[in-house]
Amino acid sequence: MYEMRLKALAKINLGLDVLKRREDGYHEVCMVMQTLSLYDRIIIKKLEQQEIQVKTNLFYVPENENNLVYQAAQILMEECGLKQGIYIDLQKFIPVAAGMAGGSSDAAAVLYGMNRMFRLNLSQQRLMELGLKIGADVPYCLMRGTALAEGIGEKLTPLAPMPNCKVLVAKPPICVSTKFVYENLKLDKTTVHPRIDLLVEGLREGDLKKVASHMGNVLESVTIPHYPVIAQIREEMLHYGAVNAMMSGSGPTVFGLFEDEAQAQMAYQSLREGSLAKQVYLTDIYNNRR
């Protein structure tokens, strides 16, 4: 196998709660993760020489060791003592630095693809262990589907699949620092925590409206006061009939869930033609696991 074409799928957080700050500086989280059909395209090719080459379609995405796909390739080459190299063509469509795990999913796709291409025979569990060295979301991006993520996001439990619906994704023309959001998050008695247990119950019952009614992201308490456009996009989606809408991850991307495709299309057109969002996509829930 000389060449492989891969899809690196985006994710959203249906629920995101932060429980406490750990002594190592990380935060204990409890999240419900969901894969979408929105994806980056990746082509990997074998190289005879022992090197890593990365090419991207966006000038501001690094093509060196600062890109997570480079790190993924490097980890596998070192882990398995590969004497050959890899060329990675990365076409980005998932919004960058937007709370949708685009970089983590790209890295997961490279781990998965190289494992098959070079016939390394590493188990999914081993790939997930290696992926954790790159980022907390990489193990989930290897798993895909609907999952409960605990710890720093690496403790994964598969959940009942998310009911099918249209998902509208909109990223405003701003960037949000994940470090800034977590450093400014205040966890005290006044913090409103999402009911992750009831969200999971809704998934188990296959009830989209119950899932939507218990969606929540504790990080919005930091991000929205600094970037009100996030709330404006959310209100726009709700105005057009979303069963619920909220920020994904640390932001700034907002997603809305729609039962009615016609309403989703109207919301999509409105956001595309307006000035609130720079990138707008209408996509679907993706429930297949690897």
C-alpha cells in the first residue's frame, strides 16, 4: 500500500462540565463527545527516505513539528522503528482553533492510516495511548461516535448513539485561546453545571429533545462575556428553529441541532449571508466507530 486517503472528522461537545483543577495544572472534565460528518481530507504516501513532509492548504497552518499530524507520524516512526518516511497532504475544512478537535482528528487519522499502511499491527488501545501524548482529544478521535469523556478527556466510555439530526456549525471571525478560557474559569458554589447524567439518559432513550434540553457548556461562562458574538450566533440558530444551540469546546464555534432540514437550511443561509460568522457548515451526526 503506497497511498491512503483519509477523512479526519470533526467533533462537538454535547455537554462539557469542568469538575476541578488538578495539581498538575490540568482540569478534571466530564463531557459527552459527538462526531460529525464534517471532515478534513488527508492523503498519506510512503517515502523511501526516513523523513516527514507535510503540505497544507492554509498558509497559517504549520507544515513542521508544530502540526499535530507531524507529531503523530514522528511518534509512530519512533515507536515502531520505521526506516521509511511519510508525506502528508492535509486539506483543512474543519474550523481551526475552534473547539472542534480538528488538529486532534487529523493526528488520529494519521495514526490510523500509518498503522494500516505500514502494517504495524498496533491495537486501537495502543494507538490511543500514543495519541494521548499528542493531545487529550486524540484518543476520542480514534474511537469516534458518541462517548462520555472523563479525566482530562482520555477516559472514554461508549454511549448510545446520538439521534440523527442536522447540525449547523458556525465559527465567528475570532480566535479564542483555550489556555485563557481555562485560566479564567471560576469554579465555586455559584457555577452552573450541566446535567451530564440527564443528557446521557436522553441518549439512552433516543430522545433528541431531551438530549438538547440538557446540553450545556460550563466554559461559556468565560467565553461569551468576552466574545458576545457567540451568544448572537446561538440566538440566530434558535430563532430559526434549532432545538438547542451552544458553543463547542472552548469555542468560538457554535453548533445548533435541527429536527427540520428546511429550518436548518434557512438558518444556514442567514448566517452565510450575515456578518456574524466567517465559516458556516450544515452537516450531519456521524455515529460509526472505527
